[in-house]
Amino acid sequence: MPTLTLRGGGRVVVVAAQWRDAFGVVTRGRVQLELRDGEPGPVLGRDAGFWLRGTGVRALRNPDRRTARVRIVTPRRAPVNTSRTPVADRWRNDMDSRNDSGVVASPASGRTSHTHRLRGLAVTGFLAALAAMVVTTLAAALAEAVGVDFEIPDGGETIPLAGFAVVTGFFSVVGILIAVALLRWSARPAERFVWTAVSLTAISLVPPLLSGGDTATVTALLGLHLVPAAVMIPILTRSLRTHLPE
């Protein structure tokens, strides 16, 4: 049986003509099935088996940093006059007729694509951060126009409009870094990013409640925490799903 070795981040394309009727068994690490519609498939652990034909699988990838191995078994059609041969004996290597052959999928071939995906996510996040800064600053200006003074009793200082832009930009960059890290190391980056971002947004609502400002100021600050989240989270989540397949 041939053994397919996928190093960390490695990916190998499933060629239908070559892997017809192939059955795979994960013998080490984890392997993610990449579907033909571009969506990420399930992540399979050790001893999990899967068929390649008729399942919509277009590639196998290793979502982790440690090496993964898959044992590939393909049947060979037996001649008519060997019908008495046991079925188990008719299963053999049908990939280049090599027994115990090692096929290595290195991340080197996909490294450029991986870099492009990370870069694409970073650029999308940067543009989203600029949009979040502008929208948040405009919302703060509108709140000031209707009478919100943004005065914090501690020190009696008033938060300037530029302060909203700076804080929004800083935390937007934090969100981008989290998204990039999840795309690089997580098998389900979009789902984990949503959970992380929503949790951090909820935590960020605590300081305004403890600021001691008047009702109008606290309400406005809560709203201004939600505005950039409403811009950044959907955009980065969509970008993570778009850039996931290699």
C-alpha cells in the first residue's frame, strides 16, 4: 500500500484518473478534506477512513504543523479466470505499481499560495479597519452634535474625536492579527474567529459601564464599541472563509 505523507501545511490534489476507487486511512496526525466547491471539508483524525470517488474531494491537506500520513488502498480489477481469488488478495497498490511507496506532499509547493492568502486577508482587514475608524469617528461626531459630551468623571477629561479613531484602529489591528493567526494554524478559522471576536467585544463593553459617565455618555460609548465590531467581524469572517482553501 502507498503511504501519502503530508508535512505541516502540505496539500496534495486528488486526481480522479489516478486515484479512482481509492480508499484512504489516516495513520498519523490529522487530514482535512478539501471539497470541489471550494468549501473546507471535515477534519479526520487517526484511524479514520474515507473514499475519494464520488465524495466531491478535490484535495487533501494537513491543517496542523506536525506531519500527517494517509495509507491509500486502490482495488485492481481481477481477470475473469481468477474469480476464485480472495477479494483481499486483489487489493494492491495501483499508484505507479510501487509497494510501500512514499508520496510526500511538502508545503513548499503551496507556500506561495499560502502567503497570498495571508496577505489577502491582511489587506482586506486593513481596509476594513480604515472603514471602521471612519464610521466610528463619524458616529462619535454625530453623538457630540446631539449633546453627548463624552466627559469621564475620573480626571474630568473629555474624550476627543481623534481618540475614538486611534482606539478603533488599535483594536482593529488586534482583530486582524487574531484572524491571520487562526487562518495559519486553525482548521476552522472563521468559526473560531467569530467566537473570539464576539467574546472580546462583550468584554470591551465593561469599561464604559464602569466609567462613571452620565447616561448619555455611557450609552454612546457602548454604541461606539459595537460600531467597529459590526464592521470588522463580518468582513474578516467572510474573508477567512474565502481564503481558507489552498
